[in-house]
Amino acid sequence: MVDVKGRWALITGASRGIGYGAALFMAGKGCNLILQGRTEEHLSKVVKEAQALGVQAVPMACELSDRASVEDMLGRIDALNVPVDIVLNNAGIQIAYRTEYLKTPVEDYTASFMINTIAPMMICYHFLPKMEARGFGRIVNTTSGIRREPQQAGYSASKAALDKVTMDLASVYDGTDVMINLTDPGWCRTDLGGPHAPNAPESSLPGVVVGAFADDKVSGRCLSAGAFHGMTLEEAVAKAENGFPKYEGSLG
């Protein structure tokens, strides 16, 4: 199992929900953090709580819907001059539930793809060469289990696209110590999931971060968080390494 103490992780969507929980989990394991949110004000709570756990935590304001803002953030991260060994691309947006789905506006797709697919891949492409050069890296991209719901077409399609590009990259890095995997946190009661979702945000742990700790040089898995609920991190890592086949993109 990877010891993350003293390493640096970039976590997007860290100001609330799944990303907030993941940030504090990683801080509890001694991992230093670069925390992305829309504004530094939104990030103030998680930054303070992470620092109280004895790690360095740097707020990184960025609007993921804006390509220029993403590029600017990556430049500011580089200026920190720290090795980003772990990336948890957690941030996402679910535009709307379109009851009249045949009238789904084009903007549902363009906005969803920018935040849910393009921004995380910009981040992946930026850090992968640096990870390769150091011979170590972990990237975990957050997907969704939504299927057969045309009412959420923009969101669903953007996550399917993220799955595809993640798995294509995984085929290149499989067998190396730069590991790329997906995680599905399940339907949780967050701002995105809504108040009627069946699962508490805490149920996503340790599943949404287990890919950062796995140490078997296997890329291309979808580590569904629900499968690890109630486990210790050590138990979750053992299950991830021994109980999850490669993701094939099946609708199920």
C-alpha cells in the first residue's frame, strides 16, 4: 500500500461533498494538499481543517468551466514547485433533470463536457509527463453510474466520455507505477446528488480514494465506492488489488 505521508495531491471540487471528504481523508494520512474550488473563500473551511491535521494545504481558486482559468491554475500549481504525485479529479456538474428530454439544450452538453471531461483531462495531460519522469503517479477520475436516463443526457454523456479517455490512457500506463483508474462514488446526498439520494457522502470513503493507495501497477479499473463501504483502508486496498477486473464500459 502506498504511504502518502509527505506527498502532494491535487483534489478538485474540494470545498464540499465528496471532494471535501476525500481531502480530509488524505490529510489524515499525512498527505499535503492542493485544493481546487471556485473561490478561495469556498475553500477556507477545508483548508483550515486539513492544516489542523498537520499537513500543508494550499487553496487553488479556479473556474473549471473556463479553459483559461484551468490553464492559469496549472501554471500556479507549477509555481509552487512541489511534486504532484496524486490527482483526484472529483469536481463535476449536473446541469439539470430535463423532463422534456427531447428539448435538451445544446448548452447542457457544452457545459457538462467542459467541467466533467475537458478540464479533468487537461489536468491529466499536464501532470502525466511529470509523473512519468519521477516514475510514480496516481490519477483517479470520478465517473457516474447513471445509465438509460435521457433526462440527464449532458451529464451522462460527459461522464461516458471521461470513462473512455481515462481507459484509453490506462491502456498505455498499465503495468507501470503511474496508475490511472476511475471511481464511482454512488448516488450521495451532495449538492450534485440532491437531498433525496440514498447514500450519505461518508459512504464514498475509502472507495473514492483507494486508487491513490493501490500499489500493484494496474490501471484501468472502475473502483465503485460502494464496494468498499465500512472497510478499513488496508482492507479496501487489498480488495481493490485482488477483486476488481479491468473496466470494460458495459452498460450492465
